[in-house]
Amino acid sequence: MRIPEIPKISLKDEPKVITLVCFLIKNLTEVTESNLLEIVTSDDVVTQFRLSDALSVIEKKKLAVLDKVKKTYTLTKAGEDWLHEFENTLPVTFRKRLIRQGRETLRLSELKKAAKWRISRNKDDVWTFYVCFMNETDGSPVMEIKIHSKTRDGAERIQAKFLENPAKVLKDSISGFI
């Protein structure tokens, strides 16, 4: 028997969007506005405009505060109270899915701070997945790796493996030389 797919949910009413944002702020550490945007706009859960409106209300009602230096949100006591009252209006499976999605978004965001990557094609029609690890303190390159493929699809598979587990890709690449 095939298990049916979880239906898509799009939030349109402001209280539910506020509840969703408070839920994400509480359950994801160091979440920024751009992280929230990436999480809630995927799968058309919330539009960018609704998110912007909800964040304005959240800040106005002091449900969360924005750290000006880190640019991350922290839930206040009022936000905790709001969430306690309205959290159950969001389906549990929906909340779990967004937390998984949010954690993956934050993981990739951290990876982007440490490494830059791209796929390109050279004049000999060879596709290359290029990754450059950056020094966290001064931003200078520490290590560059180029993995070549005959097809774009191959380069995209390498990129997907890298994004899934960068340490394993590096270990497998380096162990090939030993």
C-alpha cells in the first residue's frame, strides 16, 4: 500500500504566519531573516510579502527581537506565550517538515561561509565542480579542489554529494591519491 504524500500547505492568514515564524525562531538557533525567507518560501508555504508583514508585526508586538550585530532573531516571553497559545493550530507533520528543512537551510548557510562552489565548463567541453575553502578569519582561500566530469549531470552529482557531506567527498578525493 502506498502512503499518500503530505499535502502542500500555504499559509495566508497573518496569525498563522506569525505562529509559524515564532515556531521557527524558537526551534532553530541563529536564524536570520534571509534564512526564514528561504525556509518559508520554499514549496510556496508563505509568500515573501506575507513573511515581511509577519516580521513587522512580530517586531512591533515584541514577540521576537532582532540582534543588530548577528542579524538573528530571538523569541521573547511574549513570543513564547503566543507560540504556547497558537502552536497547535499548525499540523505536527507540517512543523516537523519545516524544522527538517530549516536545519538543512542553516547547515548549507554555514557551509557557504566556509566554502564557495560552482559548476563550470571549459573550452575542451569538460565540466568541472570547483570548491574553494575559505579562511574564516581573513577570507583568503585555504584549499581549492577541482573535480572534472565529462557531463554536466556528473558534475551536478558531485556537487550534490559535496553538499550532503563535504568531509566524505574530501576524504574520498584525497584517499584516491594515497
